[in-house]
Amino acid sequence: MLIERLDTAILALVEALDSDADDLPRLLDEALNGSLWARQIARQPEQVQERHRLILQARSRLIWTNTTATQRRAHFAMGVGLDAGLSLDEVADDLMPILDRADLAAIDGSSEALAEALMELADRLLRLRPFIPDARLPSHWRRLLQDWVSGVDVNEISPDNMRTIEDAFAYRLVWALEALRMRRVVAGGSADFIEGGAAASLETGLPNLRMSLLVRAGLPSRRAALSAIEDLDPAFTDNSGMVEWLRSNEVAALTNEETWPTEDTATLWRQFRSDVLAGQTQKWTIDEWPRNVDQNSFRLEPELNRTYRVEITRNDTVWICTPDFRRVARLRRSIRNPRPSVLTARFNPENRQVTIRRVGRGTARWSESS
């Protein structure tokens, strides 16, 4: 482990990873000049200082001798040392298709395909340093992995097994997958779909990228994320799309029911949605619509060139009211109106239509014509 840390430190110190090996002593001295390390060893005897320099130079020369500039850039991006980097170089071509399969399964929400691909990856990667777990994997680790990424409740998995999940899967295996992905990026390659879904599933214990995005955004309940996505099957694939979905009238209406996504997680969901939307800069827009008035609903005679209030009832019926809240007439169409917003109305000649003006966030939705 100390050697791996030394390797990553050397790769971080030498900015020009394509430099010649003969320049390494000078490059290391320049990088370390005035550093905390330099100030600390300056207090040591000259003999000890020289040993430190020789160790750095010897290890850096070994790295340069056994790697190309492209490999060194990849190992630096992966956050691994020489031995782990070379080991990953040997297996990367075989494992990348499996990782792509896992990422696609996370996008599709196919828990079985996701678990199968992750088991193959874990079987190969958790044997390599520094991805070997602190404790030996139990004999039933495959079942644990499948349950975890399928969204099985922690109490059902058993808290005793969570240490294995957190160290081996949510930390070590995620690191290994991200290392493979960064290796491809450094080489100039990329997938033609959104990457990282498999790692997100391992972190959050959920089979679908959209569920994982909710948890990563701060939703403190896997059950709520699982239920919300299964109920509505939204189409977002990134954080901005998630925010727009949370802002939608559909989600707003369900959140107001106070039993969604599940009865025991509704409070957590409301707080999560409020926090996410409060942190977003939401643009206010102005909209106007001409709308027909129900001619049988008049209670007062309206006045032209006067601004009226708009009252929306619990069933989304729209009433035009005076400033002191007396109802004048009802519209023929109902509206779903997200808040905050301000609506006003002005009657048109003959009182058959009104012009509704809305200033607010989100988008109001009118019912079909009647």
C-alpha cells in the first residue's frame, strides 16, 4: 500500500508525464522545492535526506522504464500505482465490454442484467490491489451484491452484511470501475451512451440510474427513490432533467397528496423536493390565454377594463372573482397551476371570454376544451 501511494505521488508530482527518464531527478527536485515534505526532511540528517531522494528517483525511474507516456497518464487518471496500473492494462480490453453492459443495464433498470455484469467485474477486479477488500469476501457475496443493486431493504440484507457491501462494492468496486472508465477516456475513447450508471448503482444500492440520481441529489430513502421511478417511469438521464421532472405538475400533484411515493416516505420526499427546487434558479415566465366563460355561471355583472382575481378550487375549477373575493363567473376549462404564481383576468367585450394572465414558475396546464 505504501508503494502504491508513492507511485501516485510521483505521477502527481511530475507534470510532464511524457518527459525523458534522465530528467526525473531535476523534475522531482523542482516539484518538491518548498513543499511540506522538503521542509520536514530538512530537519533530518543529510544521510536520511539522501535516502529519501534516492528512493523517489529509483521508483520514478522504475515507473518510466515499465510504462509509456500514455500509460502513465492513464495510471494517474485512475489513481493507481505501477503494479495496479499494469494489471488493469492487461484486463481492460476484456472488462470494458462487461462494464458497458452494466452501464446499459443501469440505464434500462434491468436489475438481473446489472447484477450479472457486476458479478463478472467483481470476480476479476477485487483480486487486484488496491481493490482487494479489507476483509475476505463471504461465500455468499454474489447474493449480497445482487440484493444490494436490486434495491432490497437494508434490514432484509442484514446490517451485519453492510460492512462488506460498503467496503467491497460501494468503495473498492466503484473505484475499479471508474479507473477502467478513466483509462478509456485518457486513450481518447468513449461510449455512445451515458456512462457511470453501474458505479452509481453500487454507491446507492438501486438498479436504475434515475433512482441513483435522486439519492445522489439528497433523497435519504432508497425505498422512496425506487417507488417514485417505478410509478412514473420518467425519462431524465441527468441532474438538470431530474430537476425539471421534480418541478413538473405531475410530481407536484402527487407530492401534495402526502402519501407518495409511499406513505412512510412522503415527508422525506416533500422535504427533498423542496430542498432541490429551492436550490435551483427557476425562471419566472409570463403567459396569457383567452378562455371561454360558462355563460350559466354568472353571479355578478362584470366590468370591462377592470382587473379581476383568479380563484382555483381544489378540483382545479377556475372562478373569476372581484378584488374582495366575490365570485363573478366560472371558466369552462380547468387548470393545473404550479406555485408560486399570480393569475389575473380581464373580461373581453360581450363577457364571453376573459384573458387570463399568469406570472410564475413552471408551466400551467389547461384541460381539454369543453
